[in-house]
Amino acid sequence: MSGSGQYSAFSDVAIVDAVRTPWVDLGGALAPVSPIDLGIKVGREVLARASIQADQVDSVLAGSMAQASFDAYLLPRHIGLYSGVAHSVPALGVQRICATGFELLRQAALHMGEGGQMALCVAAESMSRNPIAAYTHRNGFSLGAAVQFKDFLWEALYDPAPAMDMIATADNLARRHGLSREAVDRYALLSHERALQSQVSGKWTEEIVPVSSERFALEGYQPRGIELPRGVEVVAQDSHPRATHLAALSRLRAIHANGVQTAGNSCAVVDGAAAALVGRASQSTRPVLAHLLASAVTGVAPEFMCIGPAPAIRLLLQRSGLALRDIGRLEINEAQAAQVLAVAQTLELDHERLNCLGGSLGLGHPLAATGLRLVMTLARQLRDAGLRYGIAAACVGGGQGMALLIENPRYACSAV
């Protein structure tokens, strides 16, 4: 794990504000809703909460992994237009799998460095609307040939290069780092307990915008909107946090023979969207959520994909001139419990600063949107605890890791 990779330092870049929808379990109340409309919802909401007029936005950056609607190509453009952004402002689709939310912020920071003033960053994911798809039947079906429709949601987790799925890469780490099934389940229990306690104590309330059925009008164009299932008036909180105990987790069957990962110690599959406004810290007329200081992206072997956050965090610290002891809180995406434990072991990181409010094991992981959620959660923890620096990181399918360094705006903002 050398210092190779891509590092970027940013100056005068602020995350002005950020919000998200509730994360709702696969097939739940958000299942009928297009990710575009979830994205419009949070795009409008973050502008309203920040008291920013949409005509101040000069860049729209949006991401979503699966093509979950027939108009998926238009996701970035429609999110911008129906959020009220001017026709003249371009929109860009961004994709870095589980680090898409981070990449949105990185691209926004680069835009600020090129003279930009305000970027609207939106990530939306409908895991429920992942299609049952076929890529080989455009010319019809030959007599006796295999019919090749498959579940995109499941098949997309498989990497044909090492010939294994993402869960198997976490099992690889468990074997390499000597992680027992009990240790992995105990970490999962901690994450579930923290997520539930955070929900009960209202830790998520500030970042969540309730979702109800509504219409999004755009003068001169067809309306869009959200239509929740019959009998559901509003979705106001995450649906996955729940009480569990070690005995229940230990009874679950491992997904792979001789593996440690189960449905209980892997991230929950959920739908949701998140949005952030990125602008210039020096030009903000209101308190901002965080200063964005730097990013790092690295590659790792695909069969050990889940270790990606470790070299990304090391590169981020090395190039920023900081040590791990300087970082008050870390949010590392919990794709798999063994993955988080392996990263923590590699970095010699204590759990008192890591995912303190719970993570994707207890909340869920709507692929593109998770990075934005990690950053907004991290920023509010720094603010509430009076801590200066925080790092958010994630592993990325195919063998990458990405990390962002943010700063509590109470402290002087200086480029690092």
C-alpha cells in the first residue's frame, strides 16, 4: 500500500448544506418512485434549506448506478431542470459505484477551482427498480437457445475478472486478517445498535427530508412527481434500523461456504437519494456545513476490493500532512462487516471514532447516494462534538478506494 493514487487538495470549497431522503428497504414505500424524482425532491429541498436561489447554481452533478427507469439517461438533466436550475446550466452524470457520492463532491470542488460559484450535487438510487434484464436478445430468440434474462441487482455484484462477487472479497479479507465469524457478527451488532440508538435519539432528523406524494411542475414542460403506494401518506425515517442480538446474527447462514458474511452482517439493500450544495467558503453569507479540503482515490486488487479505504485514507493523510490521531471522526462505508474490521485493523483504528452513529449495516447502502450520506453525517458529528477534521471513505467495486477530508467550519479554513 504505497502512496500511489490520485490526490487533490481544494481551497475555499464549502459544503453549504446537505440533505437526504429516508433510506427505505428494498420493496418498501419508495419502491415505485423513479430515482430521478427522488433526486428532484432532495435537490429542491437542499436549495430551500440553504436559502439559495436555483439561478445561483452554475453546475449540476448527479449520479445513479442502475438504469432504474426508461428515462435514466436524462437523470442529471431532469434533476437540474425540475429543481429550478436555469436551462443554460449543464448537467453531468457521475459514476464511481459506491464512491459516486464522493466523486460528485470532488467534481464540484474541481469546478470551484475552475471559477465555478455553486454546484448542485445529487445522488439517487432505486435498488427496488433494478431491472430484470437481457443483453443478448435484441435480434430475437433462437430455437432452443438459452433465455438470458437475469436479475441486474444480483448480477451487478459479481466481478468476472477475479470470478467472485463483492461478498466473497470481504470473505477473502476475513481469511487474510484472521477475522472470525463471531468478531464479524459482534461488529455488525454494534453497528445495528448504534443505528437504532441514533434514530431513537433523533441524530438523523436534521439530515432527513420527509417524502410524500407531490407534483414537480416545470413551466412549459410535462410535470413529474412522486406517487407513494396507497395508504402511505409520508415516509419520514429510515426503515431498516431495528433491534437485534448476537444469537440472532450467529444463526444466519453464511452466503458462501467457509465464509463469514451473512445477510445480517452485510449492508442492507435500500432506496434513497441525497443532495449537497458546494460553493465557495469565502462567499457564503450563512454558516456552512463543512469545508472540503482534499480527496484521494486508489486502486487495489479486485479480489481484495473491500480493503480500498485503507490505502485511500493513508494517501489522504500522507499528502495532507496529517496523522490519524488528528482525525476526530471517520465514516467508512459498511459494505460488509469483515471489510470494516479489516480496514480498521490495517490502519490500527479504534472503534470510538469510527461510524459512531451506525453505518450501512444498520441503515442500508443505496449505492450512489451513500457517499453523500457519509459526508453529511460526518460533518454534523464534527460540528456537534467540536472536532476539527473528519474523513469519509468507501471501497469501490472492481478494486478501488476513495476518501474525503473535511473540516469543521468553526476552525480556520486553510488548504492542505
